[in-house]
Amino acid sequence: MRACRLPPMQSDDRRGADSHEATETPAAWKRADLHLHTSFSGWRSLGLIDAQDCYVTPDKGFAIARARGMDYVCFTDHNTINGALDFLSRHPEHEPRVIIGEEIEARFPKSKHWVHINVFGVDEALHADLARLRDNCHDLIAELRRRNLLFVLNHPFQSFRSIGAAHRRLAEILPQFPAVEVCNGTSPRSHMPVIETMLRGNPSERAVGVGGSDAHTGAGIASVHTAAPATTKAEYLDSLRSGMCTIGGLPRGFGALVRDVYLIVGQYYARLYGRPAPMTARRVKNLVAATALLPATLMGVPAALTAVQVARQEWIARFGPWTRRAPWREGARTLTELDG
């Protein structure tokens, strides 16, 4: 893994063990939370109730990130750059500090598996081109490489339902990524050494390790960041691409994740019932569906679903063959046996 270990943490930050301990930031190093959501991110699995999975406006997200020491603010909403564009349309003076990113959900062809890929330096034309490739992650990755863009494989274990599927699919794509999210603010801390070990077994590209909060609430913003030497955002991205960077911060833990889930759910219901709006047919459907789901919400279903998702990821990360230096290129042809 190509990640410079000149750790640029501020001494007043709380850090964990290993390479993420607190030290002083070199003056020329700049920080950015590389995985930040805004109210422009939708909740893909709950379209019927028109829910969002984040209610932090771009303005608030920018202000919080800057207040917490981020030199650049990187918006990475789900399959859209509209949050960043909306912010910049009203605050063009902040353009030098804003990195327009996007978290693309890309699927493996003829499969239920998917991955999340952060892409940086996106404009409207590029977004439109990439959106057409979301149904085939191999085509999308090939296009990103052809354009020499910086892109990151986010939370590698999140989308898979078995160890075999994760091993086989990661074997197919991992050698093609210039960077991998080693530290995600919403993932278990135990994933960090596992991903680092996995990357050390990926000799073909020697991917850079980066980190981001994956914040969907204000509390999580800048809990994880990546620092690199730069004087402009273009130089910052170039430093990441070259591996001259380091990760700061740690995941916030399961309790914080559940609190965030319920904060988002509470914000949804407060907006649904508290904000007057015309009673269109769609709003009626939203009200009926959301009201029907309310008892399950109060009985703890969101917490239970979150726990199941975290447990599944933990199982895959802890008990997969990641501790071995996997021969990724050769393994891509043979690991299909693991998945039957």
C-alpha cells in the first residue's frame, strides 16, 4: 500500500494506535474529509417514502468541515454532484476550497453485487458520461483509468453477503484501483488492519490508502480525514495519487452509527409531518407508507438492521482469507470456486 506515514494529525485530536496516532501536522500539508454526504444524497432503498439518508445541507456541511480544520471540503453525494453545484452556484468564492466528488454505486454485470466508488474532480459532462456506465463496474473502472482520474474503492466489505463473493469480486477489481478507503468513519475499526493487509497482497497497482468519514450527519463530519502536501486542491489530489498522504482519525463506533441512523429517521418524520405541503398523490403515498413504517421504527427495526449489516461486514472482514497475501491477478481466475 502506498501511503506515506508522515502522520499529519493535530496534537489535540484523539487518535488510536499504530499509524493513526496523534502527531503534529507539517505546515504544508492540507486536510480533507474525502467522504462527505449532504441533503442531496437519496435513500435508494426507500424511494416510496421519498427519504434522504442525509439532511445536512451543503452550506452546513461546508461550514462544519471548515470549522473542524478541513482545508478542502469534498462533497461525495450518492450518484450526483448536485449538492456541490448548488453550493458553488451560491458561493463561487469558495471554489478553491471545494472538491467536487461523487460516490457512484456501480454493479457487477449479471450479479446482485455492487461497489461504491468515490470519484474526484467531477463536472457535469463527466458525471453524465459515468452515469451511463453504472450497470457495469468493469466498464466504469476502465473509463476512470482511461481518463487518469483519482477514484477510490469505498468500504470494500459493505456490499457482499458472503466471504466467497467478497474475495472473488475484490480479486476482479482491486488491482484496478489507484486508492482504497482504509479508514471509513462508519465501519468497524477492526477493518482497518484487515484492509491494509489486503492491500499489501495487491502488488500490481500498490493502491494508496485513504480515509473519509462517510458522514451522513453533522456529528460525523471530519471524524476521519486524509492529509497531503499541497497549496491547491489540484496539488492535493496529485499528492493522493502519488501516495504522499496519510490518514487521520478513527471510526466513531457502533453506538454513534445507531445514533446517526435515528437522527436521520427523526429528521425525516419531523419534515414529513411538520412541513406544510400540497396534498399531491405522491405526498399522500409518502404519508401512508411512512406512517405504516412508524411502529417498526419505534420498535427498533432500524437499529436491528444496522446491527445485522455491521455483523455481516465483520464476519466477512474477520474470517475472510485477507491475512494471506492473496495473488490477486492469478486469484481472479481461481477464486470463483469459493463462491460455488
